[in-house]
Amino acid sequence: MTSVVSTDSAPAPDVQLDDLDWWTRPAPERNAAFARFRAAEDLPFFPEQDLEGTPRGRGFHAVTRYADVVEVSKRPDEFCSGEGVNIFDQPPHLREFFGSFISMDNPEHARLRKIVARGFTAKNMEAMRDQVAATTREILTEVAGRGECDFVTEVAALLPLRVVDDLMGIPRSAEQFIFDKTNAVLGASDPEYVADQSPRGVATALMAAANEMAELLRELAAERIKSPQDDLISKLVAATTEENLTTEELASFFILLVGAGNETTRNAISHGLVALTQNPDQRRIWADDLAGVTPTAVEEIVRWASPVVHMRRTVTQDGVRLGDKEFREGDKVVLWYGSANRDESVFVDGDAFDVRRSPNPHIAFGAPGPHFCLGAHLARLEIGVAFQEILTALPDIEAAAEPEYLRSNFIHGIKHLPARFTPTAL
Ligand code: HEM
């Protein structure tokens, strides 16, 4: 069904980064491949797969070195986001529907980002600390007596779900719905979430899930117009008149925030338990000084996990350069965050998990630039509080099997992770 053709002269690399099955391989194997790409003189070029029923893309250049990812992120006029942030191409209306301002350039990007940014400041997020701790304890209470659980679906996924739902004003009754729909949008390439993996089947499932989320938003927005609450949906509904936000833009905000807020933090927490299981010495260091070590441990989890695998940029004009490489207009340039975060020229022993790593200038939330993650403060708060509570309530919790990875080259996801611990009553 698939054939690949190169549109560039660079030699074909030994793995295909859009071969999604490769992404379910063990992490050390994937990390070793990226170490080879970083060491290569030229940027590796990857042809795109020829998927039945869709025009074949022109291929992409892989940016795997830290300094190069930083450089590209800082030059949005030459490497833009407006043509899409995924490798595959989507028509503009779908790109905006699924991606909102993450796949836009200025001035639209700045206008829309400003509207939601007020709700995500470090101060606003810090005010949520007690609530995040209470939500974590509530989740742990549900599993503590059993001595075992699926750490992803019963712990790591529930915290960001409940926190984002509370922030947005989504009722608890919609929790399972949001979990299923965000899985279908951001995990569409995995047969567990979308059974029909043909290009048409994936596209249909994506559209259906996004439309159902937009429908929920419309219902909630209609309620908030009648009786505003102290939540983000009420603020966004107010912005439709105050800032000329259209209802389509509002629906796309919702899909972006709910997806970005859930799928990333969940995976950071899940990878965190894998890391602590593989590194008992690091667990001891953290557990012995929870408050002192948490700030650096959180950064290390985010670096080590790099939950967002890539973002794409598109070259805006002929002659744009990155080092010795000269691009043509329309070239796709893909930023591989997990690779940049293990770059040996920046991180000593980057594969190692070191809860006291300092400095740790990782770029898992994106490198400095207009698209830097809006939810970074919230994610840091959630991950830190989650592990402080987990290591206090279930001090011997560990992964009981290998992680089951998501079949995706966009989200570094873990779908299931059996965990065990001494049963306790909380
Ligand atoms: C560990 C958790 C997270 C990671 C690793 C992460 C990572 C990222 C990355 C890599 C980008 C793109 C940066 C770029 O293109 O330059 C991004 C953008 C974004 N993230 Fe996050 N994110 C996380 C959590 C969150 C949370 C909790 C939210 C909100 C509830 C969120 C909302 C967003 C939004 C709205 C954008 C788009 C920003 C823009 O285009 O201006 N993220 N994130």
C-alpha cells in the first residue's frame, strides 16, 4: 500500500520517522537513532509515505540538534507555523479547526493567543495549587486500597482531565467523553482509539471527534451566556462580543486547550513513573527531600519525557538558510524536541534521568518564540503536585510492566502502564 519517493538529494536515513510502528519501539532504540541524526553533517531528509487517497507530501527535513531547534523557533518570519504543525498537510479550514492559533502566524496568532493568555499566567496557576493537590488526593483515594492500577487511565490521565475541566467549566459528567474525544483527536493514528486506520477512516474519526467536542462547547457556551460562571468558557464567551471572537474561533480554542491540556501532562506524569521505576536512586533522592527537589525533578521529567514529539515549520521563501543548508519556499522543517533535549552538546549524559539536573535548559515546551507553550506553568504545577502527593501517599509505587506506547510520532504517549504498590487506606 505504501511506497516512498525522495524529493531531495540527501541519502535516505535508516529509519522512517513517519513509520508510526517505529514509534512503539523501546525508547533506547529510538533515542539511539536520533543520536545518529544529530551526529550527521547534513539535516536528514525524509520522504513522506504515499497514503492511498491523499496527495503525497513533499517530504521533510529533520531538525534534531538543540541549537537548530532554537534557531528555527526564533525565526517565525522564515519558518512559519501557518502551513500546519503536523508533517502531513491539511486544508486550511481543517488546520484552523483542529489547531486554532498553534497553526497560525501573526497577526492572527497574536490576537487569538492574547485572549486566552490572561487565564494562564504563573500567578493564576499558582492560585490553583491547593485545588490540584485535592484533586490528586481524590484520584489516589480511588486506587490506594487495591495495591495495583493502570497508572495511565486511573491516575495520570485523570488529573489533567479534572484540572482542565474545572478550569474551563466542563462538568465532571463529561469526563469520559473528553478523555475519549481527545484520544481520538491526538491518538488517531493508534488502532486502540481509531479502529479503521485507512486515511479515510482516520480522517472521518478525527472530524467526528472534533465536531462532537465543538457541539459540547456550543451547549456549554449557551448556558454561560444565560448564567456566566467564574470559568474560562464564560470568559471566552464574553470575548465573542468584547473582542470579536467568532463562534468558530471559540470552538477551535476549546479543541486546542482541551487536547493540549490533557494529552501532554498525562504523558509527562506517566513517563515520570517509568523514570522513577528505572532509577530507584533518583526516587530516593526526591522522596528524601520532596519540597527541595521537586522544582528540578519536574523539569527533568518534562525533558526526559518530551511529551510533544515534534512541531513542523514551513519555509516562507527561497534562500532561507539554517547553517549550511539552504531551503526552498514551502520546504517542511520538522523540530524533534526529544532529540534536542538529549543533545550531547547541551546535556551531560542526556539519556540519564537526574532529578537534580541543573542547569536544565530543555525545550520540551518549545524553544523561545511566539508559540512557546501557553500551558507550561499549569503543566509544571500539575506534575510537581502529582508526584509530591503520589510519593507521600503511595511511597513504593512502581511500574509493574513495560509501558505500552501510543502509535504516534506527534505525542510521546503511554496508553497503559500497570503499576503496583502496598495497599493503603487514604
Ligand atoms: C508537559 C506538558 C506540556 C508540554 C510538553 C507542552 C508542549 C508544547 C509545545 C512543544 C508547544 C509548541 C511550541 C512551539 O510550536 O514552538 C506547545 C504549545 C501550546 N501548548 Fe503546550 N505543552 C504542555 C502542556 C500544556 C497545557 C497543560 C496546556 C493548556 C491547558 C497547553 C497549551 C498549549 C497551547 C495553547 C499551545 C499553543 C501556543 C501558541 O501557538 O501560541 N500545553 N506546548
